[in-house]
Amino acid sequence: MDIVEISKVLSNKTRVNILKWLREPEKHFPPHVDIEGFDDGVCVGYIQDKTGLSQSTISTYLSGMQKAQLIIPTRHGKWTYYRRNERVISAYINALSKDL
């Protein structure tokens, strides 16, 4: 886990909002048609719709978040679903409180 890289990713309000929304996806996104529940995360299309940003922008944001290990992708056919990586988020918060 790299504190600086994660901090860079979190320097964008939309990316922070995505992590907030993924914390309680059932409150922020419609139910999935093709899978039950949110155990595998939220479809990228739902994330894009909620942000109102272009597909390419959201893909770039999610790619950076994935590289920083803040989110975990799960593939179902042609769709990718994203969920929070609670282990890394907790480690980041702990490192901030310890190191700063």
C-alpha cells in the first residue's frame, strides 16, 4: 500500500464519491438485473450514470483506483463490477493516523 499514490487518487471529489457510494451500494445504485445483490460490486455503467461523466473518464478513474488497490473488479461476462477493497482502505487510514 502506497500512501502517496492512494492520496493522489483521493484528491478528486468524484473518485472519493465513488468510494462513498460503494460503501453502501444498495442505497446509491439500482438493483442489478443480471446478478443478485451487490456482493461482487456495482456495474461500471451504474457508476457512470450516477456521476454523469463520460465512459472514458470513469474508466480512467476506476483504472487509477484499481491500480491503487482501492477497488476490486469482478468480471461477469462482458460486464465489470467494482467493490471497495476494505483491507487497503483500512490500512491506508491506519497508516495516515500512525505516520502523520
